Amino acid sequence: MSRISFLRSLSLALIFICFAIYTRAQGSNQGTEFYAAYIDHVDGAAGNPGALGRGSQMELYITSDVNTAVTVEIADGSFSSTYQVKAKDILTVNIPPGAFIGNQGQFLKGIHITSFKPVAVYAHIFAENVSGATLLLPVNTLGKDYLSINYQQVSNSNNGTKNTEGVPSYSTFAIIATEDNTTVEITPSQPLLNGIPANRPFTITLKKGEVYQGLSAADLTGTRIRSIVSATGACKKIAVFSGSSKISIGCQGDKGSSDNLFQQVYPLAVWGKNYITAPLKGRNYDIIRIVLSSPDANVTVNGAPPQGGLINGLYYEFTSTTPNIITSDKPIQVVQYAVTQGEALNCQLIANDTGDPEMIYLTPIEQTLDHVTLNSTGNYRIIDNYINVIIKTAAVPTFSLDGVPYTQFSPVPNSIYSYAQISVNAGVHNIKASDGFNAIAYGFGKLESYGYAAGTNLKNLNEFIALLNPSDNTIQTNGCAETHYKLQLTLPFQTNKITWDLKNGSPAVFINNPVPTGSIIKDSKVLYTYEYPGDGVVYNDGDYSVVATVFNPIADECGTNEDIEFDFNISASPVVKFTFADPCLGSNVQFTDQSTSGTRQIKSWKWDFGDGLTDVVQNPKHKYAQPGDYMVSLFITNENGCGEASVPIKVHISAPPVASFSYSSPNCVGQDITFTDNSTTTEGNIVSWLWDFNDNTPVETLTSKNPFNHTYSKPGNYLVKLTVTNSNGCISNTAQLPVNVYPVPVVDFLLPEACEEDFAQFTDQSTIADATETDFTYEWNFGDPNATPGNPNISHEKNPKHHFLAGNYQVTLKVTSKYGCSITSAPKSLTINGSKPKVGIVIQNPAGLCSAQEVFFENQSSVNFGAITRLEVTYDSSDPSTTVVYDHPAFGLQLRHKYTSFTTGSRVVTLKAVAYSGALCSDPIELPVNLKASPLVTFDPAPVLCIESQPYQLIPKPDGTVGAGTFSGTGISADGIFNPAVSGAGTFDIRYIYTAANACADTVLQQVKVDPSPLVSLGPDFTMLEGTKRILKPVVNNDNLTYKWTPATGLDHDDIATPVASPAQDVTYQLVVTSTHGCKAMASVSVKVLKFLVIPNTFTPNGDGMNDFWNVNYLESYPNNKVDVYNRYGEKVYSSIGYSVPWDGRYNGSYLPPGTYYYIIDPKNGREVIAGNVTIIR
């Protein structure tokens, strides 16, 4: 029989060689075939019978570096589906609930994942706040010998017994066969649910894809699971998973919140000897377990023996809040546990903690990767996602997260390693570095967690085949086309037989008693090397496999023959190509790699820039120190180590142009400033000028060096910049000059009012924003053609004088600031008036001037040229306060003045007036004004009236002057009778004009107010029951009213708005409302009282005309009442709706016999039904 062992690289150096996810990657977590199981979860599966709440779900997260197809199927054939995976993205696949395994036993429910090109797969089982996740391992990395690693099975589901959740929880392991007829030996460390005792081995046989799930109420850590040889076949690879359907980790026991655990177990063959742990971010502490492959392993934690003793001869366990360096002389597996939410290191409960139990299998630093694409899930209600990374400190500068450098690492004390706890958002993330690293992805929410290894290598470091390059004796896991390699086999024992099978159709090569070609000592163990016979092997581009079957002198459960398999890739040399841009001195020349390498990724770049400097990034930028020609070359290497160099390419570095400019002065706001380009270039021509005037105007790009103008809209200091570009595309330095832009004067002045005898006085009113008016210089131009040297036309004074002849002139003023900014005003028109004004005042209606009315005058003043500039009028020469000055009075201007009124006799006042055409040119006048007495009339205030009030007589009170008057206005007659019925409601202006015998009149305005009558309504008449009460609610249009109800009988008040009525008889209530001014309105409402019924208990229908009818008093007043009468047998003998005709004791036309009858009267209208009896007597 043979034992297959999948071989990996020979040395730690080769561990860090990057694999390409789209071809074979020997020993990594990327592959083309995987198995998983939907293991037990306390909540069952969503949609399945017995599921708690919404039940659990299982999802696969699948990623790849290239586009590929993936098929997911369940072994029983119940589900199969193919999906497309996009490169660098995550595909989420929901697993049907039918795959769920909730019991112990064998189930054909293995989940099989296959892909066309290699992928990485993560599995996640979660429900509401009960979640666990794992990294899946490719089939080609699986082993045959495993230890289940779980944790102490304590849960708030009460350790496998029924509780309030209604289901138990268990420690779990699951085994999946990758081939038919797989025999597995299981030695449980604790009794299983089906009664199998602890430490008693038993065997099972599984079909391909069949799952065996073991359940226990205790910690199944240490359960040994081995694929063994049997009569049906050799040892075969199996996948093993460990976990818990729900578990609490920490001091709280079954009182603490709990989570499920779910991890795929690493084969014993790939366990390592060196681990570094980093704390889980945001948690108070972690628990670390170190599981030994052999109880005699010597383990240290941070250079000292572990805390506490060895537990069950199998593992050490301790709590931790810091990084740890863990080493052993024999293989170990380190597991990191997140504790229950609210746990403190001292077993105290703490608030504001987030997270729940999780179990994460860590990978040794011997098993690293240099790039990983992973999924930070948001399921279920994860709040914070993290990635922990362990990496050599020297490689930290090369580490990137999602293409962005990340260097926030902390050193691990006493080591060459550093660690980071990276907070990330939910979603897909890519991490990579130039050297290998270990990483875990995890996250926490309220009572929730998940965690798994982000990726790992899975190598047997003692048994493997590799490619030996004879040119330099280097060991490679992948190779290059057309290169002679030797196949080298490394074994931890000496063998006497090797069979080589190149898996290419050629016959196998059998070698007896082979001689080792060498040996090395590793970890105190001797490893022997053997080579494939002959001159070596040469491969073309492609994927290949080699199997060496060797005799193992130390036989085990899988026999003495062992198959050692080597999967590898051969690639052609890459094709080098690159481009460059911006080859100008002083610029960063951008070099862009455009090389190709078939199916393998390019791993390294080495640039030689021809100036003695190099670079190793893919697309570098390089700045040359001098212009000239440089020979640039690029050497690239792909992941297989296949390299190729480019032919050197000449790169000419051009000298840039030199920018320079000047500008004109003065520099004034709103005035053109001329800018002149003085730039030069030694190569090509300047083709572009970029001007930035630093004044929030758009940057201007010009294509000519011609001088041009720019205008600033605001004063200030501006740094003007110029950048030029030559015909080679090289951009100059930025030339810059400060430009101080100054404000310009705001020119204004006052024109004089003058006649030809005056010296015209001009007054400057110019200003400037910087308040430097004292530094102004002036230039006045009077526009005077008659100017003389003694009376010049130009003046430089601030406020000059000039003598003009009568006429019209255009005057301008030019003002210059201290910085030379000049502004000339627009011409102002000046008129110099003649020297002979003539005053003229005409009284309007001079014979009919009444003292109580305004007197009107007309200005008829004039001048021989120009205009009157001022007219001074004193309307009563005895009273200076009556003087009024009119500037520039128009000819014909109407003047008006009201004199003090008097009521008897007449008076004469004197008016004085002076007209001016300039300061020295004037003409006076005096006029008599004859005024007559005016009558004076008064009124007493009129009262407020109502619309319904009688007409009211307004009585004027003249002062005794003889005359007559008349009234006008709304609602009033000419003789003063005001009728509110005519005017309506409102306030009205009444005018009274009283004219005296001298024709002078007095007009008086009097206001009369009429209030509207209030409006009141009591609604429709109504009916009420005797003995009941009802509130009367009038509807009114005014709040300020008084109320009076009549009659007061049956009312609790007769003077309020809403009295309570309880009349005993029919009644009509009348309401009178009165406003504050006595305005009244009236309404009434009739009330019909339905009185209590008076029901006789006998009557004598014998035709004697006395008591022949059953007269129920008042029943007829109840509309739609109903009466039913029954005999003693329950037979209805009388029925009516309404009771206008009383019952006469008949039934169907015949008199009923004497006796007692029973009635039911429903009066309706709010009365209750009345039942009783009545006796017919004859």
C-alpha cells in the first residue's frame, strides 16, 4: 500500500515565493477543489423543521485573482449550481438548508466546490447573534491524520440539555471523504452522543462527499481522526472540521452569551514550530491554546515555559492581552479564542464590550503567503471588522491594503517581526507585501463575532519534491520553460526504492537502492535528498505533476509505500515592454510597465535609468538631474523566477524654458496694465503661456507672446505668475512678480450759483478709497473762452474762483492720486446768470381771501439771462417766522401760505419778497394782503348708534357769525338727520359746511359710528324627555353680549348664554341678546316634552262606552313607538307602530277573553322599553 504525502518547498526562503492564484499553487489555501459541511448549529437551519427563530444560514465567500467559473454541489445531488467569479471580487453562495446536519451519524451531505482556475474559499454559518466562520483548505493540501481542537463545552443552551431555548448544544467534529471507500479511524476524547465511550477507537467507511458528524456534551479537543488502509483501498485524504453548535468562553459559564464555533482543521503534517499571536482588537483579553503533536515537545512562550501545566497531556492554555512568541521543538497548533461579551480578565463583568466567542486556528510563521484577497463580512450584524497581520519588520514598508501602503505596525518585542490590528470596512480586501506574512480576519458586533485565517500555506516541510536549477543549485517550486532542471526528492529517512512517474504518459522509472545525493540537518532531524536520473528535465509552458513512490522503512497504518506528489508550473519568459511620459528636466518622468507574462504574474521589476540610479517598483517616476540622452532598461521576473531584460531605450531629457515677464505702470484699478513676456527656451519654441493674475479671474492660456492688457477691479497686492511650455512639452519654472494695484480717485465737485457780477466759487468733493485725499493734485478747466491771464481758464487749486460773463459753460476736473492714478470728471454744465433780476409775486383771488383758508400766490420773477437762483418770501413782514426760501424757483411756481385765522372784522398784512440771480444780484418787493374773518363751527360727539336705532339729529354750534350751513355724507340729510337704517353698520365721515355772509366758510368733519345688530340663532325646535336636561346653545356672532331668556320656567339661569333646560311642559323659549352699545337681537326655539307614560293595568272592553280602550296616556306623542301584547302562552295578540288608536281588546276582530295579558312598549325617542301586564275585565 502507498501513503500519499503532498510535498511543498524545501526552505523557508521558498515559502515566501508568491504563487499565482490562477495556476497551481503548491500548498497554499488556493485551489480548484474543496469540501465543506454545514455542521450542527443550535438554531437549526432556516426553513427546516425545528429551526429556532429564523434559523441559521450557511454562506460561502469565494474569491480569485482572475475571472473563473465555480460549481457548488451537495453530495446527495439535491443541489448543483455554477457561478462566475470576478477577479479580485467576492462571490457569495447561499447553501440550501437541506445541507444542514443536526445529528450524529453519516450523511451524504458534503458540500463540494470545484473551479476551473484556483480560488480561495471561506465558509460562514450564522444566525441571529450566533456566528462562526472558517478558511477552507483545497483537497490537494488535505492530509490523513488530524486532531480535533474545540473548547470546554459550556453554553447558555445548558450543555446539551433542554433549556428555555428548547435545544441542546454540543462540541462537534465532522469528517468528509474525498474519495469512495474511505476508511476512517476515530478515537473520541469524550463520550459521543450515540454512546461511543471516550478513548475507544472505532472505524467508519465513507463514500465520496459523505459526512460523519460526531457530537458530545464535553470538549472534544484531542479526538484523533485518521484515514487508514483497509481491504477496500489505501489511505485517502479527508477533510475535518471542528467546532461547537453553541458555546460560552470565559468565566460566566452557562450565564454568558454564546456563539457557535466552526473551523477546518489543519493536518498534523503541516503543523509548525513557530507562531506569533497578536491581540484581537477591541477585546479585553484572549485565550490561547497550544496543542502538541507529542507530549514531550519543549514549548516556550516569550522565551519562558507556558503558564500552568500541560492539560490532559495534550495542550497548554493561558490568557493574554499582548503579542506572544511561541516556539516548540516539535510541531504544534496554536488556537486563539475570543471570549464571551462582557468578560474582563479578572472575571468581572464589564459594560460597553462588543463581541462573543470565536475560535481561530493560527498559522505558523513557516507557512506564510505574500498576498491574500479576503472578505470582511457584515453577517450577522457585525459592527467592527479587523485584520491582524504578522510580518517581518523589514517588509513592513512594502505592505499594502487595497492598493494603498499601510505602515501602522508595532514591533513584536524581542523579534524581527511586527504586527498590525487593522480596522476595515465590511467587504472585499486585498493585502500583499514583498515578503510572506500571516493574517487573520475577524469582526465583532453586539453578542456577535466571526474569525478565520485570512490565508495560509500548507506544506510538509520534511517530505517534498522540488526543481533543482543546476546553473546555480537553487531550489524552485515552479520553473521556466526551456530550462534544464533536476527533480530533487527530500525525505526524512533513507529509502531503498523509488519509482518516478512524470505523469506525462512516459513509462515510470524504477530505482532500487538509490544513493542519496546529499543530506541536511533541520531541527535536529536528518533530511536526505535524491535526484531523478539522467541529465534533467525540460518543460514547455504549462502545469505538471510528478509522483515519487518511495519505500518507507518505518511502516504505519497506511503501509510501507508512500506517494510523494509534486504539482508545479512552468512558464515562458515574460515579454518586456514599457513607455515613458514627460521627459523634461525637473519633472518626474513617468515610466509605465506594459510587460506581459502569460499565465504567471510578474513579481519583480528592476529599472536602470541610465544615470546611475535604479528602482524596483512597477511604474516608477524618476527625476533627472541634467538634460541629455539616457539609455533606460527594465529587467522583470515573474512568479516562477523567469526573467527577461529589455533592449535599452533612449530617453531624451529636455531642458525646460525659463519664464520671465514685466509690466507697465501706474497700476490703477479699472485701468489697463500691459504685461510683456520675456521668457526664453534653449530647445524648441515656446508655444503656450499660462498667466495667473491672482484676482479670482480665470487663469489665461495664451498662444502668443505679444504684450496684452489686464485690468484689476479691486485695489490690492497681487502676485502675478507666468508658466510657459515649449514645443517639447516641457514646462518652465513659475515666474512671479508682485503687482500693487492702487485705487483711483472718485471725482466730484459743487458748481457755484453766480451771476456775472460774482466770482464763481468751485468746491472739490473728490475722494479715494485709501483716504489719501491730501495728496491729490488738481486740474480745473472752466471752459471759459473769455479767460485772460489775470483770470485764467485752468486752475490747480483745490477750491478755485473764476469770473465769468453771463452764459453757459462746460467745467471739468482732473484729479491725480499720490500713486499717479488720474481720473477726469465728465463735464458739468454751469450757467452764469444775468445781473438784473426782476422780482414778481401775484396774489391769486385777492378780493376773496379768508383767514381760515390758504392764500395762493404765483412766482413771476425773472432775470435778463439765466435763471433766478433764489426767492426769499416773508408772508407777514411783522412775523419773521413766516419767511420761506425757494431755491431755483420756476417761473409760474404756485406759492401758498395759511395765515392765523380770526372770526371778526378784517386785516391787512404786508408781504416782502427778494429775487436773486447770484450773490450780488437781487431785486426786492412789498405787497399788501387783505384778509377777511372766517366763521368757526363745532359739534358735540355723536353717540354710537345701532342699525335699529331711530334717526339722529346732528346739531352744529356756529360761533355767532351770521350764515347758513349744509350736511353731506352717507346716511345723512342736508339738514343733519342721520338714519342708521340707511347707512348700515360702519363708521361714517359726515361733512358740514357753514358759509358766513362775507362768503368765508368753515368745514367740519364729524364721525358717526353705527354698530351692527348682533346675530343670534337657537336652531330648530326639538323634543326632549320629561325628567331629562338639555343645554341650550345659541349661535352668536359677538362675544361681548348680555343674554335674557323668557320664560325662565324650567331654566337653571335666565341671564347666561347656555342655560340648562328641564321643562315639565311644552314651552317656547325666547332669547334677547344685547351688545355693549345696546344693540339687540332675538331668537326663539320650541321644546316639546315627551312626558312619562301613564299605563293602566286594567280596562273593560264591553262596549258600554266606559273604559272600552287601553288608553296609555302620552304614548301618542312618541313618534314611531311600538306596542306588542302577548297572552300567557306567548302568542302575540296585538301589535302596532304608533298608538294614535288605542287597543280595544280584540284579536283578529274578536274580543279576547278576560284575563291577564303581557305587554312590551318601546316608546323609542330615548325612552327605555317598558314591560308589564294588563288585565281585561268583562
